[in-house]
Amino acid sequence: MCQDGKVILVRYGFHVADLFSASDDYNRYDVEECARKFADLCQAALEQEYPDAEVEVVFDTGVSGASPSLMTTEVLRREYRDGELCEFSDPYDIERVEKLCDEIHHQYKWVVPRPWLTISKAHKLFGVPVPTIRWACKEGLVAEAEKKAGRWEFPLEAFTEIVDSIVSIDFRETYDIGIEDNEACMFQCDLDDTQHVRAADFPEIQVLVVAPNGFGMPLLSSDNSTVLVSKCSDTIDLVFEHFIDETPWTGVQWSYDIYGKTLVSQASQHESVDCEWQESQYDEKTFVDGVQFKFTYESSQPNTLRELIDQSVGILESIVQETEIRLSGGPIWKQEYEKDEILFCTEILDPLLRKMGFESVRYTHGRKEYGKDFTFSEPTKFGDWRHYGLQAKAGSVSGEVNSEIDDILGQIEDAFKVPYRELGSKEERFISTFIVAISGHFTENAEEKIRYKTPEAFARHVYFWDKQGILGLIAKYWIND
């Protein structure tokens, strides 16, 4: 039995939502555990403050819990008044209880965070490839995944659930992967597996292609890129995405903002690729996500997925090389160069030959000097001159087009056999080296066929420049001039 004037009952109630400053915080904490721990701390403090009282701490999660009548703070005292024993509530005691519990709240010792992961932590725990995890977050497949300050984070239990939904497809075993009956959210395969499936046989699904060692170029390293393949009706899309939320940007001397936006600009010169600069917003700030490149191919072609991927990577390598040349002060490589021979000659070849140190560089402007669009010379160490001839062509040269190869072969023979004269000079000059320079690529073994059919006396003195080779010469001689 309580003594006179003593507190006999202390009841404190709270709503769990009031523990957190914002509703978004619910995702970050184990709400039920936070409420129970806060209640236990309040219970212990109140029992110490009122050792002779019955102490009750109740809470309401918003779903179930104490009734509204029990949520009001109450403190009952019992004492004699006018000779009668009575119980009453003292506002001073109520304020005292609420102040004590508020102090406990502000100490945040009741906080019980949920286990949240970043992509890198999840990769280490579960061994799932980084691109797969990021893809799952971006597609909304990982429940409650959030992107804050440019980085994905998600609760452990949500990712544990998605791990069981990832299906690795081995195309070497079967094409029938039971898509309709499979409850999986995600499909992935190794890069090596893509060489075993033709584009026409690929099912109408999305598959993430994982390359443990990357795709042969730094921009597509395994920890900061995704390659997503999807088929819809008669087309196949390959989406390459470079992101920087996990791997720090240390690849080149330019900032990612400058580098990425120049990549997008340079990619616009290529008709075969759609490029997009990606950003996200968080806390009123803008964060760079990365760059996305999309290639679309007809699914009816006989190529394998690996061939399409390799073809796309080759184009991306050109875009990267063009971008770095452009950022270093070199020329902007235009799509028109692969169609307009005069533009290719005047804006690329002519200045390049001069920057390489050649003398007497002369462009015939369409007036062919027996197979030579350009003639130029350089002094030898013996005090005489070595003369060169160059034949330029816009676009690519295919080994399947015999007339085109025959035309080049005729130009090679004429260039060596027929001399040329410099303007204002009667001296006949014979070239000792011939260059075939194209703004595209030599395809289907075209270069090998030309070499094989060229007379042996000339073949050893013929050089082939394609777009990649020319870009390499620009990087070496032009931007360092």
C-alpha cells in the first residue's frame, strides 16, 4: 500500500512516428526495435525516478498497439485531503515525466538501424557482380533501394530476396530457358556465352552481359559498366552504360563532367549509336550518374551476340579515341569524313601530313596524278629525298567488292610506275612508298587481299591507314605539335 502523498502510477505513451524527424527515416531503422528500446529506456528511467509507483510505458506503431486513451501521459498521486484519501493527477509531475522521456529521446540511444548495404558491400557479401546489383537497383527490383548523393543503398533483407531471383543463363546448354514459367526478375550471362547464340535465336527478354575482366577497354571495366541486351520483335538493342557511383573516376586527366559530355557530343557524329548523359537529383544537388550508349541491330542477321557486342565495342573505342583527341586540342572527327572524300582530305589528311613533318605536301583536289591524291616528300640521311604517294577514299573498303579492290590495285601500280612533277618543275619524281588511307575500316580481309594481289616488288612498300590508324597518328603528331 502506497504512502500518503506518494506517486502510485506513472503512465507514458508515445507514437512511434514521433520518434523520427521525417517519415523517410522509417526505411533506415528497425522501427519496431527502436520503439521497444525507447520504451525500455523510458521504463527504467521512470522506475528509478518513481521507485514506489507502478510504471507503464505504452506505444502505438500506427498499425496496432495501445488504445488512444492510454497514450496520454498520466501521473497519479495518492494523499489525504480534508481527512479523506484521494487520488489526483498533478500537471507538474506530467511535465516532469515528459521532460525526462524527451531527454532520453534526444540521446538517441534507442536507435536500432537496419542493416543497409552499398553496392560494393553487397558485392563482397554475396559475390554478385557489381553491374548486376546496380541494374537491379536502377530497375526497381531491389525493394526500398535509394540513390543518395550518387550512390545506391538498400536494406540487407531486400537484397537477400533479389539474390534468389537472379538466373544465370548458359546458352551453351540450351536456348529454352523457360521464361514464361520462370519467376525470376533478372537474367544474366557471361560474355563468353554470347558467342554461342545467334541474334535470331535470342529470346525476347532482357539479359545483362557480365564480363569479369571487362570488355577490352577501360571505359567498360567490369566494376563500372553494364551491358544490357534486349530483343523486341525484329530488333536487338545493346545498351552500354558507364557509371561512376562505385568506382572513383581516375581514368584520364579530365573531370568526368567534361569527359562525359564530350563523349556524348562526339558520339553524335556516329549514326549507329544513341548517346545520353545521365544525372540525378538528391537534396537539391545534382550528381553525375554516367553515360549511356545504345546500339540497335536487326535480329534477323546471322551474327552472334558476341559479334554484335564486339562491333559495338569497336565503335565505342573510336568514340573514346576521338574524344580524347578532341580534348587534347586535336580535330573533331566528323561523320561526314566517311562520306565526303574532299572534306576528309582537306580537314584531316592534309594538315596531318604537314604536322608529321613531310615537305612538299600537295593535294591534287581530284585531279588524279595516276593513283596519287597526295604527293609529299621527306629528306633522307643521305642528302637526297624520299617521295610518297597517297590514295584517299571515304568510308570503308570491303574484301567482297572485287571492283573496289581492283581499282585500288590499279592505282597502286600506276602510282609506282608513273612519275609526277612538282608545280613549276620539270623534274620527274618516282615514289618509293604508297599509302592507302580510308576514313572507315578495311573489312572482310580487304587489306590482306590487296596485299596478296599487289606485285611483290610494290607490296613491301604499301601501307594501309584506316580510321583507327589515322586517329593514332593524330594523337601522336597533331595534339603534341
